[in-house]
Amino acid sequence: TFFRVPHNRKLVTNTIQAMIWLFMAHEKAMQRNNFIDFDDQKLRSYVELSSNPSLLDAIQSQFSEVIVDEFQDINKLDFVFIKALAEKSVLVVTGDDDQAIYGFRGCSPDFIINLEKYLDRDFSSYELQVNYRCPINIIHHANKLIKHNKNRIEKNPIVHNEKKSEIIVLPTLSAGLEAKSIVSYIKRLKKAKSDLNYKDMVVLYRTNAQSFPIQIEFILNYIPYYVREDDNILSNEILERLLGALRLKLALAAEKKPTIKDSIYAIRAYFRYLDGRAVERLSYLFQRNGNFVDT
């Protein structure tokens, strides 16, 4: 509702106030029970160090070197925490601003791009130029693509592998059409090379969600594949709950009796953390009443 009707000022205000209330209630409950969540581990540590100079001095004295990997994917809290810890130490950071992928978490490659400005310290920089992974034309096209990023450190990679690989660009209008294009290309490869096995092929995707339409096309075309358990749509409990909820709604809309299994799936789709006893009790009630609404 908050995002669908931004023109309704009262509704937006009420929603924001409700979110603030929920956040404050969550914080008070955490403090009351002496709990911290994931973000608190860094935030509370930094607050404590900032307000306790003797503790900060003791912590700083323990380290002669502070080494931070993947520095392109840190946020402001990470940065001030690292800066505090490494105040008296040699600070070594490694990273590649061209590989920054966590902007949605508030991370920014600007900390590694403008490191001297943020830390107010002199640094020596070393570029690992030799690329041992990719053929020369892959490096060439990757460099052309990444140059569209305006805020970056210019690099001069040296290619170790002088061989070339085939690059085929398949423009599509949707994720579904992209998946169909992948399947079509795999079929052409199999037809052209009879000794080629499916296990010799790999499909890379940037986000887990991108694998779903590809998996669907593989299933529809009887192409065997392996994907990690959490992303496998054939054994994904969250998807099962969603499908169960959809089947239940269709059954109720048609004035039919939904199955007990779908009824349980539907309940668990909305209440994720039901324990075993609650599920057993619900199953009993569904069996006794024979009606989802009455239960």
C-alpha cells in the first residue's frame, strides 16, 4: 500500500509511523532480552569503541596489521569500524571496484576508489594485472563493457591466455524468452556434437532468481540439470507453500473442498514458523471439520 498510493499523504504518514513504531518495539524487545541482531554486531561494537577511549586503545594495540578483503563491498559503518581498528596499524586492503555487487546493501566502491581521501593516510597501490582465467577476447569485451561505469579506477590488464573463445550475444525481451533461447542453443550444440554431454555444460546467472525460468524450461524439455538445493524449484519448500496456497484459493473459489495438505501449505505460507505441534493440531482440525473456513 505504501508504494502503490504515494499521493495519499495521510496513508503514507500512517505507514511510516507504523514502521517506526515496529522498529522501536523491535529494538526495545531486543534490549529487554539482551539480544542483538546481525547489524548490531558491528554497530554496537563501534558505538562502544567510540565512547570508551581506553578500550579502543587496548584493541588498537593488539594489531600491527589489519587486512580487509573485498573492500569494494563495504558500507559506511564497515568503513568507520575498520578505520577505528586500524588507526595505529598497517592497513592492507584488497578489492576490485569493477566487481562491486552489494549496492543494494548500502555498500559503495567509492571507499576503495578514494581511499586516501576517506582515511587521510598515504597509500601505496599495486595492481595485479595478469589475468590467468579468461581468453583474450573475453577480456577485451569485458573491458569495453565495464568502461560504461564512470566512477572507477582505470586498469590495464595483461592477458595470459592468448587463445580466443566464441562469444554469442542473444538479445531477448524477457527472462522467459532468455530461458527458451538458452535451451534452443543447448539443443543445437547437442545436435552438432553427438558426443557432448549435458554435464559438460554450465549456465551462469548473476542472481538466484534468474535460474527459475531456466529451470522451468529445462524441466519442460527434459534436460537434466543440477542446482543447489535451496534454489531447486522441484524441492523448494517455499515454492511448495505458495503453490499450496494457490491451489487452496482455486478450490475455495470453485466451492470445492481443498486437501488437508494444501490447507497446511497455505497456513504455513503466511505463518512461516509454525512448530510441529501446531501443524499436527491444524491437521486434526482440518480432518475433524472437513472445512478450511470453519477450521
